[in-house]
Amino acid sequence: MNDSSRAAKTREVAPGVVEVFLPLPSKPSIINTWLLDCGDGSWALIDTGVALAASRDAFGAALEERGLAPSQVRHLVGTHHHPDHFGASHAYQELTGARVHLHPLELERIEYSLAAGTEEMLRHGRRHGMPIPEGAAESAPRPRDVWAGSFEPTLRIDHSLADGEILELGRRRLRVVWTPGHTPGHCCLLELGSGVLFVGDHLLPKITPHVGVYPTSPPNPLGDFLASQEKIAALENVTLVCPAHGPTFTDHRHRAHQLIAHHEHRLRTMVDSLQNGPKTGFEVAKDAFAWVFEDPVLNRFQVGAALMETLAHLDLLCARGTARPDESDGVRRYSLVS
């Protein structure tokens, strides 16, 4: 048995639905991707993992373990554009010749991510109070330090996913459920025959997906995310939930309501932080995510993520009329509406 065979990790969670465990370069250290038997000799792959060699090798070993040739994978479906979900899409499109399905807003995010430099993020951080001295970009959060080399997405999208459409993949019929929030074009997929729900990062069983405000984010991403949780909770005939991280589970409504309650609690924490007067997003983040700031240099990436999540909560408070922003000297501060 060769090394790649030993690396293969798959399991069938429902008839013709195979979970494929692929390694990631950071926590969470595993992403679940999904091979779906389309019943006509073809298979679909939902999410791809990263473009790193260890992940590609593990995927190749998974195909070998299941006795599948790459050419049998005729559809690649991305729940969203992030490196762990779509990073290897170019390589797998070339390997398999599969049709690629993605929401058009995710293609926009890919094009922006590939073109964007660091200066826009530096300005964004400084605007919200992050202490980044001029000429000291190395002190800013750098996601690329974590994800270097992992994001090689395809820009050739064969089919743009649309909310509510029925995606016919061989004999499988999947309803597309657009769930913006984590990203603008995030989509879940409900397999109508079996009731299996593929949720990407939208509905994770153990952790809360990141919802942040970035330079080109929509106006209220956390509001979108909470509305998307209600949308998922309203789905009928769901028998199994297949997330990108963590184990499968069955009660989609319970988890959706847990995530809504979590964010409502965090919103109250933000309100408490603003009781003593106006604060920048960075100052509120230090209150709401105090544990992240215990070693801000070591946790540089996490500090940036905490700030972006804080801004999402503050923008939702503004949308609800609870808080308001004020900008002076290029710095934005938030205060409660009396």
C-alpha cells in the first residue's frame, strides 16, 4: 500500500454520499468535502479543499479508495469561494474535466481577492482603530501567512447557481438555497430525494462561522447571516446535515436557532461595551474578544478576524437603530443611540 492510500479517509454517510476528509494548514485542521453518486456513472464533488499538495494527494487517495477515476467526477459545486472550499478548483477542473457550479457573487469575490493588495486592508484596519503605524504593514493581520499557496481557484464557471433553482446532476436533484452572510454568495444544497443538506460553512455543529466586514463587504453581512439561518430553519424534510467542519448531525433547526442566539448574546456584549461612550471597532473588539488580545502579536490573524466580526455586529446594531457611527480624522467610532 502506498503513502497516498494510507492517507485516504472517506466514509459513506448516506446511500451514495461519501464524506472525504482533507487536511488544512490551520485550525480547523480538516475540511469535509462530499462525493455524491449521481446514479448514471457520474459523481459530483461538493467543495474542493485547498490547493496544497497534501490535500490534493489525499483527494487522489480518496478516489482510489472508492474505486473512482477522476473522469467520473463530472461536476464541481462550490458552496463558496474561500480557499478551503474552492482553492483546488482549478486543479480539479483540469484533472476531471468537470462542469463547475458557483454563485456569481462568489466569482466576484475571487476576482477581488486575486487582485487586491494589502493597502486597502491596512486603510480599513486603521479606519476602525487598529494601531498599525505607517510603514509597519508587518504588524497588520495577514491571512496570506496562513493560506499561502492554498488558493488557486478557477475563473471558468460553467453554471451560475441561483437561489431556489433545482440543480440536476445525473439522477440527483439538489435545491440551491442561497445563504449570504459568511460570504455574499454562499449556497447550501438540499438533495431532494434523500433530504441530505450540504451546508458548507453556514451551519457548523461545533463552531460559529466567521461573519466579518471587509472593504467591499455588503452593508449588513451579519443581518444577512441571521436571515439566512431563519431561511435554513424553515426547510422541510431534512434528514441529515453535512457541514464542512465537524460531524454530521440531524437537527438543522436547533443549530440554526443556537447560532442566532449566540449572535444576539454577542450583540448585547457590544452594547455593554458602548455604555461608557463612543468607541472604535478595535476598542469594542478588545472587550468582546478579550482572550484574543492576550498576545496580539502571536494572534495577529485572530485579532484581525475579531475586529472584522465586531464590525459586523456594530453595523447590525446601527441597522437596528441601537447604535450610530461617527467619523472624524479618518477614524470611525460607534456610540449608542440614546
